[in-house]
Amino acid sequence: MEDGCIVDVRPWRSASGPATDVVDLGRCALLPAFVNAHTHLEYNVFRGRLEDIEFFPWIGALMALKASLTEPDWLASATMGAAEAAAGGTGTIADCTDAGAAAAGAATIGLRGVIHQEVFGIDGKQTVQETVAALDAKLARMAVALQGSLLTPAVSPHAPYTVRPELMSALARYAGDRGLRLCIHASESQAEGELMLRGSGVIARRLAERGIGWETPGATTVAHLARHGLVTNRTLLVHGVQVSRTDARAASQAGASWVHCPKSNAKLGNGVAPLWALRAACPTGNLGLGTDSAASNNGLDMLEEMRFAVLMQRASRRRIDAMDALQALEMATLGGARALGMADQIGTLERGKRADLTAIRLDRLHTAPCYDPASALVYAASARDVALTMVDGRPIWWRGRHAANLAAQRRQFRTAARKVSGAPR
């Protein structure tokens, strides 16, 4: 490699010679660094604190816990999340941040990616103009945190039940005018579908209890978002558990991408996304894989996410050909790169692309013997087997250590965890 770029890919035996620096990683699979296409790094401190709760009450409990943390706490949590991602072979993320801490956290570790500033506004306490002005100020602060990094700012209207229609339209215009990418939690739960189509269900009841008026769109989530300009070729639609073939096709025709988060979907009881429909609707392969947050997943392990994706698709469809290891690996690498508009830079190991790669040991007891690397990676390996993660030609995880000094953030993370442990929810 040269200047952070891949200049050649060839068998290791041909790489030796007096003028070549050779690092022998042992019996490893060398592949593109993973693209975790949906994270909430700052929620790492909530791992294990919100267990066995129904989805919508889970959201409420999460919001209550968030009130217990300060800016240094958020930064420590996001940095530890980024560190966990890097140690597991991830080089690129698409993160959604409320506190804004993911920007500095991911930059500290050296990750590549997109940081979406979340926007909420269902109750009208702020005018649309005030909310957009607040977003503009947050993105200005984020731009400072991202200087010199491989990360870019973006916008996330959180979900169709947390952002009112007129604000959606304003955010679509704001992002479009500035060429910013969008990320939206969409078609995630049955409760969301009931709210959108019939104005009923647990979310509708909760909005009524808060005195928030809700005008039922009488349309699916994708159709509703499209009406307000949010389904574009810069949009990531996350989850898609309740999506129909018609909606999947409409989103694809608009150029939008989907992110599949199988573990989070299952753990929160939301179901299994119809991945076959999403794949059929995305002929260009812009379908990524994401872990979601440690609060709903308990980890940021992309190898485990791949395994879960394959097994859940096979189990739900009762078909062995529902998904295989190579398809999972593509979603975690090139598929995610396409979804983020980065396929010209990352996602494969080929001459001219950026040197983002990971090396995963295949000589452990639980991966040996290795007859097929793809099968060994998806069905047996884990984040603990990652020997190296490199971004732009720079090792950010190597020989069991991060390139960044994390001592101060580890101490602050423990402080934050004590607050979360004692906080009501």
C-alpha cells in the first residue's frame, strides 16, 4: 500500500524481498474492514441495562436513562463504542447520535464513516424553524469535531413517530440543499405500522397520553416518508422488518438503501426482516448490515451479526437457500459501502481503493479445521479473533491494542456506568 491506498493484491509468498516490508499475520483471513451500517456508539454504556422489555416501553426507558448522563459521559461511551467496533474488525460506521458525542468518539479511534445528527420533534414544543436552527448549530459543532478525520456529518430524522410531517419536509429540504445524507429508522415494528395505517396501537395511545395530536397518514412508513421528501438516493432506511415488496421496490427505485439489523430486531421482539424482498428490490446490492446499539444488541460484533442474519433467514423461511455465508460477508463489506455511497473507496480489496482491511485468525480451536474461509468466518469466528483492523493504511487495532490512548475515557466510562446503574427507568 502507499499513501493509505492499495497498490497491489497478491499471494503473500510473492510479497517477500529486500525492498518489501512484510508482516506475517499467521493463519488469517484478510478481507475488507467491515462496514457497520447502523450504530449508536454513545449507547454503549447502556449495555445490559434495558433487558427483556417490549419495544416501545424500551424506547421510553432508554430516554429516561439518557437524562442521567453528562457530556463527558457521552463522549466516553461513544469512544468505547468506537473502540469496540474497531477491535471487532469494523473500519467504517454509519452512526446516529443524539448527544453528538459519536463524532469525537469515532474520530479518536480513527474510524471512517458518516455521523448522522438525530432530530426529534413530534410534539411541536419547538417550531420547525427553531428545530432546524438547533440542528444547524449542532452540525456546526460536529464539523469542528470531525476536522482531520475520515468522517462526514449527516442528518437523521429519528423515526416517523418522533418527527411530525412538517418537520420531516423541512429536514428533507435542509439536507437536500446541503447535499447531506439521511438516516431514518423505518418499518421497524408492528406498533409503527398500526400507527401509520390506522392510528391505533401502543404508540398511538402513548401519543394521546402526552396530549400530542396525530393525524393518521393512512399509508405505510415508506410511502409516508416519500411524501415528505425523505426517500432519496442519499437515504439509509434502517430495519425494514415490516416492509412490503411494494415499499421495498419503491424505495429502491428512489435510490434509497436499506440496513438490516437482525439481532436488534429479534431481541426487541420486532421480528425478522424479509431480506429476500429487500435483496430483490436492490439489484445494485446497496443493502448493508448493522448491529444497532449495544443497548439493544449487547455487542458490535459484525461476525456474530452475519451469523445471526443467515440463521434467522433460514429459520424463518425454512429454506437452506434463504441466505448463505458469502451473501452475509458481502452485506458486511461491499453492500454497506454501496449503501453509504463509498463503494468506489472501500468494500473490496483491490488496487486503487483505500487500505481499509481486517485480518481474522482462523487457527483457533473454534475455527479449526478451516475447509472454507467464508464458512469459518460467518459460522464460527467472532470479534475476539480479529488480529488487525486498518483504516486508510493505518492500524487502529493491532496486537490486542488500540492505536489511541483510552485510559482517561475508560475511567470516565466507569463513572458513567455507575450513574446508569443507579438511575431509575
